[in-house]
Amino acid sequence: MAQLVEFRQSDLLVEVLPRYTDKPCDEKIMRRFHDDEDETGSQVSSTINLEDLEVQRQSNRDRASQTWWSRFGCCRRRREETDAERRARRIRWYRGCGISVVVLTIFGTIAAGVYIAFVSVLLRRLAPSLRQNGLQHIVNTWEEPNAGVAFQYEWRDDFSRDIVPKNCHSHNDYWRAVPLYAALAVGCTSIEADIWLTEDDELLVSHSWESTTKDRTIKSLYLDPLANILEQRNATAADSQDKKTGIFDMDPTTTTVLLIDFKSDGAATWPVLLSQLAPLREKNWLTYYDGETLHQGPLTIVGTGNTPFDLIQAAATDRYIFFDAPLLSVSNDYNTTNSYYASSALSSAVGKVWFATMSSGQIERVKEQVEAADAKGLKSRYWGTPSWPIGRRDEAWKVLMGAGVGVLNVDDLVSATMWNWGWCVVAGIALCGNS
């Protein structure tokens, strides 16, 4: 039996206290009491859970009705701003952005100025100065052959003054703005020309037949200019000697190599080239083999491409065209009596150069191939070396020169001959490029 405690209007709690008697309750009564208590508790618990669930559902509905950005306090505060406050805030934001842009522009201009000044100083300090001599004068004034006649110029006694001969090969020389003379002006001692035979027995110079022109012939671009140089260089008492004077004042004994790439049929081109070389041979300017001795002249002719090796061999006692032997298969057939170069594409010789420099295995293969050519008395040459990035190109050059390559095949004449390769790229800046 429960006792009701005194109730007042201000009270918030009704307390129900059970009254226990001393009489023992039987098991059924006790079980009933507990069952009723459990049922009551379950009802209270269920009531509370339903109320909480309803509150939660209402909260979810309220949250769903809000846009995602309105959940942030700053956005709610902005919705409560007045128009004047909003305009003031935007003005402050625009002013801050404007100041930032001005500051960044000032610093960017200063940085650009420092960068340009840095590059200019490096170029002034590191860039080689062009020599003032007869060859450079020809480079500055040269014109294309006219009607198959080579460019004419006035000879100067300082023709090759201060030019040091170098073991570099001007690859596809006819592509240059000034063929022949540009390579000689930087000291390259080897020059390449591709020739095509025409129906009227002319030898046109070009990489492809489609780009040939009737005025650009082997005579107008190379043979006649070389003959004129040697004529002037030997127009002294030295002309009466067996040893002819070469092109370069710094080393008159240096021979200049003209590498002729036979693009058309070799057997048909052979007699035409021999006839055009005859005037130089008659003046004893060409390197030749007489069947017993190799006589070096100021000009050496080497054939590559479709050059017929059997016809070279057939000229047993008066051989003045030599062969460009395959570097990867230098056999007993190739020696100094019939060949001059031993060449290969770099990718065929060592594989693709993927990284900044060659791998140790590639470097070892280069050294072995160079040594094999040296053992036969031939000059090793690799074409297809990396041309870009500049750093990779320079590293390839360093490896080849370090291995003792016979001649360095180059497209960029000035960088190869006049720059310090270690300074071609400074702080990511390529100071020397293609020329």
C-alpha cells in the first residue's frame, strides 16, 4: 500500500513509497509484483524512446532544410549582415586582393630583372667571342652558289688566324646557313655532304632527293671552295714541296676530311665523283694510297652510305677515296689502306640513353668499340647522339671524348668547339644552344 506525501502546487515530484508488511508473501504474489514492475518499467522506457526518436527526426528535418554552407557560423552571420556591412566587407576584401596583386607584381618584376641580369652576366662571362679573321669574314658575307658557281670572295692573309683544329665532325653540314666555312671557322676538321646523281651526271647535295636544287652541287658547295683555299694556302715556296700545307695556320699538317654520303646508286655515282676529284688529286692535295704507302694530304675523302667498298679495294695503286667502316663489325678487311672512319649510330652501339648520362655498361661498351677501331688504325665516330636536353647532350659528349673517340659528331658547332661544356647549363638555364 502506498502512502501519498503531502502535495503542494510548487512541488514537482510525486513520490510513491511502497509499504511493506511483516507478513511473508507467497511466491505467486512476489512473482506478480515483479512482473508488474517489469511491465511498468518497459512502458516507461518505451515512452522515453519514442520521445527521443521524435526529437531526433525533427532535428534531421531541420538540418535537411538547411543548405550545406549555411551550417557554418560565418555564413549564418553573413546572412544576418546588413547591406552596408556587406558592402564594407567586400570593399575590404577587394582592397586586400589589390594590395596582394601589387606586392606580387613588384616582387615578380624584381625577380625577373635579377634573372635577366644574372643570365646576361653569365653570357658575357662564358660566351665565346667570335674570332675576327678571313674565315669569319666569309661566314658573315657568304651567299648561295649562283648558276652552279661557288661563292667568290677576296682572300685575306688572316684566313684561319687563331683557329685551333679540333676533332669534330660537322654532321649534315649542307643544312647550315653557311656550309663548309662555318665549320672551318670554329676549327672542325671533318665535314659531311650527301650527294645524289642526276641523269646529266651532276652530283647534287641534299639530304633527300626532293630538296635538291641544281645550284647546290658537290663542286659549288665543297670541291671548288676547298680547291680555292688550298690553292691560296700553297701559293708559296711550300707548293714545291711534297708536303702540302693544310687549311689551318695553327697546325698546317692537319688534314681536313670530307665525308661524302652516297645517296644514289654507288656504282653509278663512283666514276662521276672520281672525275670531279681528279683536279685535286693532280695537285697532290688528296690523301692517297699507292699500293705500298699511305700518303697524307691536306684533304682526305671518305665515302659512306652506298659507297661501294669493292670499288675502293679495286683502286689498288691509286686510292684516294677511303671507306667509312662499320664500327660494330671491324674485321680484317678494314684498315688504314682502305678505310679512315669506323662509324655507328650510338643507339645501335650501346642502346638508348634514357637518363642524364650513359650507364656504366654503356660506357664500357663505348670504350671497347673505340679501342677496337684504334687497334685497326681507324677513327671511331658515333652519330645520333642526344641533342636535347642540353645537359644530356653534353654528358654524352664528355663520355665519348673521355673514351677517346676519334671524332665527335656534332650538330651544334659553337657549343661543341668553343664552350666549356660544364657551363652550358647553369641553375637550369641553358646558356648554349643549337648553332
